[in-house]
Amino acid sequence: MFHRRPIALDQLSPWVSISLARLAGIEGFSRALLVGIVPLIAFETLGSKELVSYVYLAGAVFTLCITLNIGTLERLLNRSFVVTMGGVFLAFAALCLYTTYGPLLALGIGMRSAAASVFSVCLSLYIMEYIGKRELTRNESRRVLYAGAAWLVGPMAGVWMYGRFAPGAVFTVSALFALVMLAYFWRLRLGPNPVVRRARTHTANPLHGVIRYLRQSNLRIAYGITLSRSCYWVALFVYGPIYVVEAGLPAWVAGALLSGSSALLLLSPVAQRLADRFGTRNMIIAGLVLTGLSAIALGLLQSARPLGLVFWVSGAIGGAMLDVLGNIPFMRMVRPRERTAMTTVFSTWREGSELLTPALVTLVLWFGPFWVFYVVLGAMHLASASSASFLPKRL
């Protein structure tokens, strides 16, 4: 299923996985520092959840335009320079967000999301080139473990720095970690035993692969799983801090909610063992059901209450399980000759969720109260769980 790897990479295989996981952790920490701050700044600046949704929707459209052209960018710049572009986006986004000026705030949100998408696509391609099929679950567990450490510390550290120091401090640190990520990436790229070598394959234009992707039922199901999972995380990281404030709790609780939910990613080895014991498909279904029921419970509470934090966290438990296992169906079932083209299409789940989530909020608010959105979100997860039951029993 995978191209044959160079001998040097076969000798370094354990370190390849660890190095890519560290790279993901550094990039994640740069974004995690601001994740609890940006929604609150946007809410304070714009004054309503509706306008916050519009800003995130505009940012998602910008990100989607970037993602759908990663294939073209890679042909023009080479994949290593596309990763570099993503790092620059991440650093520049921090500066835009610091201004709190409406248009620049929207641009910063869009560039931050675009940077995450660029990095996700390129990292997925590197993983499928350098990590063997049998090691995919272990590699995903390790990657999520490093990312979990970053997202455990980042949100609380960001909220603390924002409240204790000058507002610009946390944005500066976020930008610096984006540059650290780039430095580490180029060290892996150019070191004496390069881990991330020159890409052997290039991403085709994703527009040519969309129809082909949609014709494959298993890939459609894989996309639905990751899209649902990501919609929950978007809801948590955008509307979770606002929920905390509306429930009458102090702002530090928002950082604690995000850090605590992210800490669940540290349990990724447990998810790996459960998948080995009960099957990847069954654990994916369980994660989707848990997150879906939690979202519906949030909706049934209607108004924001401290009790709702329990359901945010229970949903995050299912989301963390899906973070470890959710990409496995795609990685194991995509055809070798279509891998790079399909990866670019598959990776639009991030932009899809960042478009779909605020779009659903906007649609719901036209016809009813905000809490209906949580019920719709939960129903989406239950529908994905039903579709996942059609996946092969042995992924």
C-alpha cells in the first residue's frame, strides 16, 4: 500500500514517528496558547455569538480556498516550502489577532486556521510516506499524545498570560513557537540524518479527485467521522468559553475547560489498547455515540449552566478517542495510487467543520434558540456512528 522507504528511513523508523509527533506538538502549542482567548476577544469586540459565527465562517471560507489549492502550491513551491508558508501564516495570525480590529481579527482567525490545515495536510502525507501500515495506530497514538501535552498546557497558559502580563505577551509567545516549529522542521529536513526528506509524491489538484473520492463509500464514511469529530471540537473551542461566561463562571474556568478537555488526549495509549481489544471500528462508533449524546444533553439543558460543563467534558472524551482512531479508516483504505490526491480532499474535514459549525449556528438562530444547535450537532454524531457500522470489521 505504501511506497518503499529508503534504507536510512527504515533504520530510523522509530525516530521518524517521534520526530513527526514532536513537530505536531510544537505547532499545536502555538495554536493552543490562543484558543481560549480568541473567542472571548471576538465576543467582547463584536458583542454577540451571531457575529462571532459570521467571523469564523469568513475565516473558514479563506481557509478552504487555501486548502483546495495546496496541490497547486506544492507543485509551485515544494512541500517543505508549503509547510514554511503555514508557519509564517501562524506567526502572522498572532499579530493580526493582537490588534482586535474587526477585519484583521477575521483575517487572523482565517490565517490561523489555514496554517493548521496546511500543516495537517503536509504532515498526513509525510506520515503515509514514512510510516508503515502496521505502525499507523501506534503512530497516531504517539502524535495525539504529543499534541495532547501541548493542548493540556496551552489554553490555561494562554489565559493566564493574557490576564497577568501585557496582552501582547501571549501573542508574541504564540508567534515565537510558530517560528520554533519552522526551525525544528528545517532541522529535520536538513540535518545529518534527515527525517523529513524531499517529498517523493506530489499532491494532485484536489478538484479532480473530489468526484472520485465521493464514489468510494468507505472514504465517504471516513470523511463523515472526521467531520463530525471536528465539528464538536470547533463548538467546544469557539462556543465553550462563551458558554462558561454565560453560565456566570470566571474566565479562568474557560481555560481550565479547554485544557482539561485537551488533557484527555494524553489517554491516547488507552484508546489504542481498547482498539486492539475491541476493534477500531467499534471504538470509533462508541466515541461518536458518546459525543453525540453529550451534545444532545447540552441542548436539553437549554440555557448555559455550570452542570453543562460535565457534558462538554464527556463529549470531549469521545472526541479524544476519535482523535486517536478517526483517521485510521481513511489511512488504511485509501488506494496507493490515489493516496496523495485523496489526502488533500480528505483533509478538507477541518475547513468543512469550520464552515459547517458556524453555518449551522447561523441557520438555527434564524428559526430558533441557540440550544437547538447542540441537538443538531448530537444528531450528526449519531448519524456518523450509524454509517461507521458499515465499515469493515477489521480496519
